[in-house]
Amino acid sequence: MRWPKKREFLTFYALYKNFGKKEVSFHEMISYIHDNLGYNIKTSKHIIKRLINFGMISIVGKTYVVKDLDEYLGELYRKYYEKRRSTKKL
């Protein structure tokens, strides 16, 4: 599993601080990233798609929900711990 790059993580944090756990459209997130973080529209789309692949943003119907930061880090910890426990020699 690859960790998010600084740009992706900081974009996730900015989206989380702005939208919280509200349902928002893809275009709202793109316009927020474009207007406030200064990335062009193409880069904004790619960042959002990567955040979806990482599990930081979930799709609910035709809207998107930014996950809670603690929830996301807790999932990462749980997956890491389970992987470490399964590969440990007994």
C-alpha cells in the first residue's frame, strides 16, 4: 500500500476541514481545490480520484463524502496491525 503524497494528504485535510462529513458533488470539490489551493482543474480531478482510491473519499450515490481523519487513520492502523499479525511467525 502506498501512502498519500504531501499534496494529496493536505488536499484531503483541506476538504475535510471545509466540507466535514457532508455529501458534496464532484464539481464542488474540484472548484474548492481550484479556487483555494491553486491547482488547475485537471490536477484537481486527478487528486480527487486518487483520494477515492485511497479510501479517503467515499462515493454515496452521485455525491461524495470526505471521511473523518481519525476514522481513516484508524482503518490504516487496523489494516497494518492485521497484516503484521498474519505474517508474524509463531
